[in-house]
Amino acid sequence: MNLHAHHKNALLARLPESVCERLRPDLVLLELKAGSVLDAEGAHQHQVYFPTDGVVSLLRVLKNGDCGEVAMVGNEGMVGISLLVDGYQTTTRAVVQVAGHAWSLRADAVAREFRQDSEFQELVLRYTQAMMSQMAQVIMCGRRHSVEKQLCRWLLLSFDRAYSDRLSVTHERIASALGIRREGVTEVIGRLQNLKLIGRARGEVTLLDRVGLEQQCCECYQVIRDEYARLLESTPGSCASDQDHKPAVRSVAEARSRNTG
């Protein structure tokens, strides 16, 4: 993979140049490893993340340890939106489902821009509305649609956000995100493979027929996709442009140490 061709985040790209100039020195490019926890529920958070080619699940965890995905974030958005509302804590757990990369920013830098720049504030609020719409649709999908349709929706959204037609993801992680049994995921993926819509290997799912997969899916995928487009389409800015900004890739732990040191 050519990293520099893929380290674009759509939300950062839509920021005005004045905001980009202030934020660019603090942007740190991170490697996201599958299964790693970016934010734990209730923990103090010091940074936000803008994924570029990975997928992060926002999970709600019950007292007995059961969990389910309430939203996913990829190259269209950011992880840590709640920091602008409730002071550096969140009620969800952010887990990397598909490995990739993300830009990291100190939470205080994001909060500063949110307070002082009206264009940045409007963009963040529009993204928040899109996230709320996704959460509402995910709830309805889980209540009203079959496991197969839910899985098709999850796969399509993940392919979009991973910036690839290949997902390095296990059946167990998919089951955790959807709140269903792993055996159910394996059964549905087998049916989709028999229809030649996807291919599968150990720890990997490949998209073969997007049109066919969309036809197997419920309406929820298109509703979520349309709402993001409606709320966030605008003229791109130049934050995190790969034309003149090629930083070293850091680990999440290194970035946390840098931001808290």
C-alpha cells in the first residue's frame, strides 16, 4: 500500500485553510492495529482520531460484558466527538475493527478550534448529526431486519470506510460488532460467498459484486450513506494533504505519550 496516497480524511479535508494552518503542526499520523482500543468507556481522553483507511467501531458495553456496535467511523469522520460535549469522557468503547491509519490531534486543540471558529463548529455539528442518524438507523436495523441484511449493511459501510475492497476482519469481531453469535456470521458469510457476492479467506473478506451485495442489503445502508452526503458535502480544504506533509507513522501509544507528556 502506498501510505501517502491513502492518508486522507474527508472531515479534515473539508476544513477551511485558516483552521488547517493552526491544526497541521499538531497532526500525528498513527498506525491502527486491529483489536486495539482507542478509547475506553469512562476513561479520560487526551486526543481525537481522524481515520484514513481503517474502520473503528463505537461499542456500547453492558455490565455483563455483552456489547454491540452503535456506530462505525472511517475516513469520513472522527473518533472522540463526545469530548466537545462532556469534558474528555465517553460512554462508548472505540475499538479498531479493520487495521489502517488515522490522524491524531490533541483534544484541547480540537476544543479550542470548536470554540473559536464558526466554520469548524458548523462542520463538527453537521458530522454529529450524521452520527446520530447512523445510530438511529443501526437501532432500527437491529430490531427490524434479518441478520443477513444487518451483515450486508455492516460490510458495505466497512468497505466504504476502509478505502478498500478487502477487509482484514475476523468473524468474531463482526459478531461482536453486531451483537450476534459468531456461528451466525459464519453461516451468512457462507451464503454470500455462494452467491459470489464476496470472497473469504482466513481473517479476510473480499468484495466481489457491490451491486449484488447492495441488492441483498436492507435500506439502512443507503439511508446512512445519503445522510452523510447530504450533511457533509462541501468544497474540500487542504488539511492533512499529502502534497507537502509526509510525517512518520507513530503508534497509538507513542501519540498518547506525546500528548500527555
